[in-house]
Amino acid sequence: MPQAKIGVIGGTGLYDIEGLTDIEEIDIDTPFGKPSDTITIGKLEGVGIAFLPRHGKGHRILPTEIPVRANIYALKWLGVEHIIAVNAVGSFKEAIKPGDLLIPDQLIDRTRSRVNTLFGEGIVAHIPFADPFCPVLSQIVYQAAQETGATVHRGGTYVVMEGPAFSTRAESFLYRSWGADVIGMTALPEAKLAREAEICYASIACVSDYDCWHEAHESVTVKIIVDILRKNADIAKKIIRLAVGRIPERRDCPCASALKTAIITAPEMIPAEQKEKLNLLIGKYLTKGDS
């Protein structure tokens, strides 16, 4: 089975990072269905990398339709312990300009039509999620971004909206009043499911616009977003290349053991089919009786 320690979730094109070797396409089935697309596996600086286009090649999957559970499960199956996500966002702050990058440390969930857990159907788990992004991985990504010369902001609150329509002006002003920094459609339930899978997760939030609160700037359009993201694609590749070699082999962050005290269901009450379905995630705890 191909192995990858680091996963990258974003748009297409990231597989052509200079220096990527041993490239192959992996078609995976999971208990939650098929991922968004085939996963590209390769080696970068001697480290196994898995690339997954969140919306599928050609950007054909709505934010609400993304098979996030299958995506996270597939990466876990490949051995991924760290995910670097690339997300398009709008800004709520004058100082966070279109073209800038932000490495967020908080989330506000405004989604309403997405399955946001790998559990259920006879097994209950409550993960700690006070700090939704891995602080260790986020710092590595931030430092790498600084070294590329990009304008990057460390820390900030990312509002995740349902979409696919952009915000109303009233919503935009509301989120600004909350002190939020950026808004997008894709960091949840991705970050939450990554935590349930005990995978470290960090985001490179690429700012494409000022949302619709800023009277001096035109309201967001698809063309604006695409133009900015194209400019940021090369920067994201450079950041990933720098970050890969700095990610520690040993994980001491809470992400690595998020399920240790999260499973509340008595082991003997968990249905056999759920034990089998989620063995990749919970097997080590059920065996040890740590749930």
C-alpha cells in the first residue's frame, strides 16, 4: 500500500511541485464512498505526499457536496498524519488584503447541510475542538510562508458558510461585528473530521477579495477569486515544499491522541459493523480498552 505522511487538500495543479518524484494515481474506495477524485501520491524531499483536489478535477463538486468523510478516511488509510489545506477566503479586515495569505487559528461554523462527524450509528465520540487547527503544523506553515516573501498573517478567525452563494451584505457586516477575519466555504467539516481521525490540520487561507462589506471594492465574483488563486498557486507550492522537510517525525500535539478520551460508548455496545467500519480510527483504543 502506498504511504504518505503528509496530505495536501486544495485545487488541481499542486501535484507538479518541482522535485516531486515517484508519482502515481491512487483510486480508493472507503466505507464513506469515493473521495473527491483520485489521489496523487509522490515523494518530496524524501517524504511521502498525497494530493487531493477538494472539488474534483475541473472543479465540479459544490462545497456542500464534497465527500469530506471519504476524503479524510482515504488520507488516513494512506498513512497521512498532517494535512495542509489550501482554502479560498474573503477578508473582513482592511489590513488583510486580496492576495494576502492567512494561517487561521479559529473557526466559526455557519454550515447547516453537512455531515460533520465520522461517528454515529451506535458509537458516540466527543473530540476536543477548542483549538481547531494544529498549532505546531500551523506555525511551520506560517514560517514557510514568510520565507517565500508572501504577505502572510498568523492567526485569525475563519467563518465557514454553507454556500454556494456568497454572503449578503447584512451577513458580511454581521461577521465583521463578531471580530471574524475571513470567510470561506471549505474548512469545515474538513478540520473537524481531520481531528476525529487524529490528523494534524492547518490551512493556507488565500484571500481573494474583501467579501461584500467594503464599499470601495467591487463585490466578489468567481473571476476575481480565480484570478487571485492562480497568482497564489505558485506561492502555495513553495510553502508546501519548504514545510514538508520541517514537519517533525514525532507528534506531541493533542491532535495525535484526540480520540483517546473522546469515545463515550461502552465497547461492548458498539455494533460489530461499526467496529469494523471504523477500525482504522478506533481499533487501537478498543483493543486497549481505553475508550
